[in-house]
Amino acid sequence: MSGLQALQSTQFVTVDGRRLAVMDAGDWEAVVEWLESLEDASIAAAARSALAATHGDRARAGWARWDDVRADLL
């Protein structure tokens, strides 16, 4: 199920005067995954734009060198 489908399947209830959204936990996880994918795509687009603006110069675009960060990530 896509994130949008999960949102569309949300049901609403009113409890003590408050309107609450109710959804299946699996649907909730689909929404979270969908939002994370959108965030990742936005980050990648920004990095691609920064690289294009510097004509492919990774250092000027602010990209870290792999050798400088490898130990922190592995």
C-alpha cells in the first residue's frame, strides 16, 4: 500500500470532543516510509543542484571526501 493510499484509508473518531485519526499500524509504517522517501529525494535533488552549480566540483559543492568520513560510517 502506498503512503497516499494509507492516508486515504484513515478513519476518524470523536472521543471526549476531540477528533482523532485511526489507522492500521502497517498503514502508519507505509506513511512513514513514504515520507522518508520524499525527504531522501529532496536531499538528493539539492545535492544534485549544488553539484551542477559548481560544474561538478564536489569540494566546492560541499561534499565530503569518502576517505575523510569512511571511519565514521563503518
